[in-house]
Amino acid sequence: MRILVTGGAGFIGSNFIRFILNKYPDYKIINLDKLTYCGNLDNLKDVENNSRYRFVKGDISDEKIVNELVKDVDVVINFAAESFVDKSINEAKDFITTNICGTFCLLEAAKKNKINRYIQISTDEVYGSIEKGSFKETDNLKPSSPYSSSKASADLLAYSYWVTFNLPAIITRSSNNFGPYQFPEKVIPLFVTNALKNQPLPLYGDGMNVRDWLYVLDHCRAIDLVLHKGKIGEIYNIGGENEITNVQLTKMILEILDKPTELIKPVEDRLGHDRRYAVDCTKIKKELGWQPQENFQQLLVETINWYKTNEEWWGKLKKGSE
């Protein structure tokens, strides 16, 4: 199988590329990435010389590059996205351009070249906040930020290409991911790396916002199942079933690192900050047989240990973002 992975130099995309290359010895992957600030080829140092892997620097909104690559693959998996909610509040244009226009460009190329499968990687944030219960795939979308609105728009575009053009599209919506190679603007790597340097951990508002945490390799396993067994035209929620408040998560990180809670620094809450995300994963469990790993504490410890032993990787990223 020949796969075009877009945004493959990012956190989830790079983990997925490594996962697929290790699992399927006859699969070939083209990685198309613009290499914005959070795209990092160091994420894939261990596979860069693999004969079944090829990197192409380019924008998913570039029709010429996209068409040239899509004609040589069987599958497109679109990880490429501007994804930092805080940045979308202040600089929404980039999110519209990449997340909506870029997705449109990929869909057009996929339609033109009659690919076998197109997978749109999305987020639980498209559903908005929920006080009780969990969102199902059939629930209405109520995104709260420019970021989640742009992802919801991309989802609707992908679905419309299935309905109108019979494009073999599938949409996945995951909860918050964590694990190695995550850019240190996101809460877990930010708090871990700050704590390692005895720097403040900026906690939004009262810290009682609830998130469900999904280990990145569990997410990769789920996408693998969707790729091979998922039903065309369907949406699959992917959650870790590890709901925790932000303040609880912060204290866990500090406890694991044996750092004082005095490092927690409450800051003004983010605009439009959703209170709680939660997705119902019954569908992917029953139809595809997927299950997340159960021990969140252990996976968090492993993730923290990865950042402890890879300061060379994240140190220059934090320095570059200052």
C-alpha cells in the first residue's frame, strides 16, 4: 500500500508514520509537510533513511504539489492542521487557510485521482463542550474556537465529497493526545518541560476544565484499524477514557517529577474555553475491535520520562518559540 501522510512531521503524524513503517514491511509512505513551527523532521530521524519513506516539503494548499503526489498513492491520510487553540484566537487566518482550504485541495486531488481511501483526522473539539455524558458521532457540531470551527468545516467538506462524489472518505475525531514528540506549546509537554526547569506552570482559570487523554500510539492503532477495516462514509470517535481536570493533571505531573505545587501559576482563562470534552467510543470498539490502553498513570510516567531524557529535542524548540 502507498500512503500519502500530510502533516507527518508533526506530533501525531510522525508517530503514525513510524508505527506503520514498523508494522507493515511492504508499505510505502510519502510525508508531505510544510514544516511550520511545529513541524519537525527531528521527529523522524530514525526513519529518514528508510527506503520506503519519502519526505516532501510542501503546503497542502498547493494544488500542483498535491496533485503530483496524490496520483502516486492509494490512500491519503490528512493530519496536516494548524491546531493550537490559543493561536487561533489571535491569528485565525492561518487556520482557515490550512484546515479548510488545504483540506479542499486534498479532496479535489483525491477525487481527480480516484484514490482508494481518504481519512480526515479531526478532533473532539468540533462537538463543543458537554456538561454530562459523551458525544456520539451523530451529534451536532458546536465548535467554540476558530480552530475547532475550521476543523468542523473540514469534516463537513470531507463528508460532502463522500455524499456528492462518492469519494471514499472516513472521518476520525480523537480526544486530547499525549506522548513523545509533542510540541512543547501543548499542556503536558509544556508543564513537564517547565517543571524540569523549575519554571511556572501557567494554569488557565480555576483549572477545573476536564479533558480526556488519549495516548498517541493508541490513536495510531485506531487509525490503522480505520484504514484497513473502517466503513467508507463513516465517522469514528477515538477517546482514551481518561477524564481528568487540568488542575489534577498538573498536580500529577508535579508529583511524578517530585516538584512543588508552588510552581502552579493561575493565569487568566482563555477566551471561549470549553469546560469539558467527552466522546463516546462505542462505535469503534464494537465495529473495529479497538480498545485504548488502560493505565493512564503509567503512560503519563513513560511520557514524562521521554521528555526527561530528550532535552536536546525539546530544548531548541522552546528556545526557538521564545
